[in-house]
Amino acid sequence: MKTYFVLVLLSMFICAPPAFSASKNDWITGLPREPISVKSWPLGKKVAVCFIFYVEHFGFGEGPNFRPDMLDRKPDVVDEGFRQYGIECGVNRVGRVFKEEGVPMSISLNALFPDQHSETWKLFRSLVPKAPIIAHGINNTTQLLPLGRGVEDQRQYIVKTLDMIEKGTGVRPQGWSSPSVYADADTFPACAAAGISYSLDAMDADTLSRLITKSGALVLIPYPPQPVDMGQYLPRHKEPRDIEHQWIDYVTELAKEAEQDPSREPTIVAIGVHPFVFGTPHGALALRRVLENLKSQKLVWLTDVQAVMDAIK
């Protein structure tokens, strides 16, 4: 779907200002945004890394396109195959890598996935039964947030998403990541009003912060656009091995900064992983190398979003 990749590509160009050092208004919503001070992560770690695995439903003829030159074909066998391979093979391959490496993951889930791909979901969930689930909308193409219609319409959409995921998985998510990387200023207060505790829609920092809405506070877990694999793989034509080096370099430099300045605020990064990219055999091998490298770094905490939320209580 062309719109999907325009949105991803645009998100790559959002500039990241410095981490928040004092309370100020958020630049998108205009709402008060305050830093969350953390002395250190558990076991004295200084860099928290949350891998967010996107388990998404697109529908026939919709979704990411591996070969844009084939969009006029009906059916577009190549792009349908690209998407379906990610679902049928990639989802569980990535789950196995995380299980075998003993690294936590967080699942960003489209509400339709457990019903539309029930066998894939059951096997995947058996591999990572404790991974926290983040609500990621109803699907990733045609049933997105009702932007431009006010906070209440978005709140209703978010509640519907939570209800569907709870019905399909037995878990009611506490976190939110907008489908197709597409939110607006109303999405944040709508999340708080729907009972969401944390959001991945903030893409502009290295440290945690808290957005103050009329319906309550919303923790913002940084999800910078630069390390997201999908934006690197399709619009920028980077292969898993290229992204492997980027991820290692990204986290290694954060750890180096912390080592050089022990008084520095501990940092955190949520890294987006998609089955189309790292669910292939060569992608899985690159992912293993990333996880093994980061496990060896003494200041890095490989964790999940729920453990982060528990750490700041």
C-alpha cells in the first residue's frame, strides 16, 4: 500500500531534540511533558533496549510492497508472497530466535491478527508466552485511527482495539503504538482516556518522559524512527546485515556515553522489528548476532516494556 510507505518514510525525517531536562510543553500536543528521572536501570545498567516485534494484519492486496513496480498486477503475486511469507514463516522464526537467545521481546499486535492468523498466533505465543502485548490498532492498512475527528472518536477506536485484543489473547494491553506509524495530537489524550499507561508514539528522545493530559499521565517510551527496520529496509534499501550494524552501533554509543559520564541520565530505546525483514533466514542470523553482541555489553539492559514500567514505579 503506497500510503503505508509514505507515512513510514515521512517518519524517518522527524528530527530528535535533546532529552528532556526540565518540564516543558510537548511540541506536538502542546501538553505539559516532564522528564522521568531514573538513577539507573536494574543491576546498575545504563541503557535499556526494548525490541518491539510488530505482528500485523494487512489483508489481501494491502500492505508493504517489496516490488513497487508490480503494483499494477492483479494479483500481485510477488508482493502478496512477500507479505504472507512474513506472516507464515517470519513471525515464528523471529519468536524462536528470541526464545533461543533468552532475550525478552515486546509484541505490538494488530487486533485482527489472532483471529485472522490463529495457528500462527498460537505457535508464536507459545514461544514467547510472557512477552507483554502492546495494542497496535485494528489492522495496519484500512482500519487505522480516525484522525481529525477529535479525541472521543479516537478513544472509542482505542477501546475497541483493546477489547478485541483481550478477547483474542486473554490480555488487555497497557501500551499503545499507532498502526502504520500514524497518530496526531489527539491520539495521546485519547490513549490516556482509554486507560493506556504508556505510548510508543513519541519518536524524539533518548530518555523517558511523561505527558500530562486531562485524563491522566501517559508515559512516553522513546521509539526513534532511525533504528526501525522497516523504514531502513524498504525506503532506504538496507539489508538485515546493514541494520545489524546500525543497531549495534546505536546502542554501543549510548553505552559509551554512559561509561564516560556516569552521572548521565540512563537512556532507553525501543527498536522496531518486522517479520518481513528479520523473519527471513538471513535476517534471523543477523538478528542473532545483534542479540549476542548486546548481551555481552555490561551497561546494556535487554528488557521489555512492562519491565521498564515496573522499574519506574
